[in-house]
Amino acid sequence: MRKKLVAGNWKMHGSLQQNAVLLERIKSGVAELDCAVAVCPPYPYLAQAQALLMGSVVGLGAQSVSEHASGAFTGEVAADMLREFGCRYVLVGHSERRALYGESDSVVAAKFVAAQKAGLLPVLCVGETLAEREAGLTALAVSRQIGAVIESAGVAALASAVVAYEPVWAIGTGVTASPAQAQQVHAAIRAQVAALDGDVADGLRVLYGGSVKPQNAVELFAQPDVDGGLIGGAALVADDFLAICRAAN
């Protein structure tokens, strides 16, 4: 039985004061839940989050990572650095990183490998654009993104990772993939992995991301291949995030 995971991606939001209030609410609100919960604040707030989450069940994650271990890469952050600040998870390949910063499938695969080498659990984000969906290329786009990581790291590496399916057209738009649409893609992801290793596929958590709200979380998480959510805007509102966590419980 796969344990559901709800991870909050704060993107470029937050302040010391806002974070303190939000994290205290989340800590107390999820203490009795069975699902796994994580938050991914911006880099400058990792130390604050590490201190506030000490001893709690809430995991800490980062929003990106360098594919390099060290060196002259101004503005980059290495996986070992994230580990030093208590991170367990790190997002790789988020659609905003792919679209805005030109991260290719090969770069995402390299970041995935770097994260695992440092002992982090990469959350591999995959998804299609609206143009790809309308052209009937959803399955091709998603399988290509996952295939790049399998080719680089091997299918066994997915046993120590999480996949997050985020249809790009649903991120921050208020438009959500229907539960049936989400299930179809999640099942295809699991089938792609199962063709290479059935045990890895059975244990792989595949999250859904893209305008998840308290109003749709229960139905989305009830799908057999949806193992939780990667939450954007709703992760910044304690009541909403906690309601989504309860939906995954």
C-alpha cells in the first residue's frame, strides 16, 4: 500500500513572519494524520523552516537543485547544501523551470541523479502543455520526460523517488484535470515503469499537481493511481492545505 504524500510548493512566496504562522498551523494540523506531508519554501527560508519543523512529521524540501556538486556556478545551490539544511525532498523538472529557465530533459535527469547522490528524494515533475494535449501528444510528452530519467539513472532509481504529474495548462490557472484525466495519465506513467520493473512501479508514488483545492482533492485522491498531490497556491493558505492533507489521509 503506497502512503500518500502531500507536498506544498511555495514557489516565490513567503516572509519570515508569514512562514512562522503557516508552519505552526501545518505542524499542529497534520500531527495525527497518516499521510506524508512536506513543504518546499524558497531557499532563503530553509534554515527557518528547518528550525521550526524540528521534531515534527512535516518533511522539508527545496524547489530546485543544481546538477553540479560544487564549483563556479553563481546563484546555484548544490544537493549536499540542501541536505545540510534538513531537506529530504527536492523538486526537479517543474514546468516553470523547464519553460522559464530552459531546463531540458537531460538537465532534469542530471539534477535527479545529483539529488539522489546526496541522499535526497527527487520529486520528478512531468506534464504536457495545452498545445501538446490538444494535439493528442500527452502520453508522448510525459513518457519522454520520464524516459530521460530512466535512461540516465536506471529504472531502479525510481524506487527512491516520487513522480508528480502536472499538466502545464492546469498550473495556477484554476483549471484542473478531471479525476478521470489525471487517472489516465497516472496509470500510463505506472505502466511505463512496470514494463521495466513491476515492483518499482507498484511502489512508485505518483502525485497530481495543477490547481488542487479542498473542493476537488477528495475525488482526485480517490483515483487508484493518484498517490497524493503537489500543491501550489493552496499550500500558502493553512486551512486549504490542511483540508487537502486530510483528503489524502
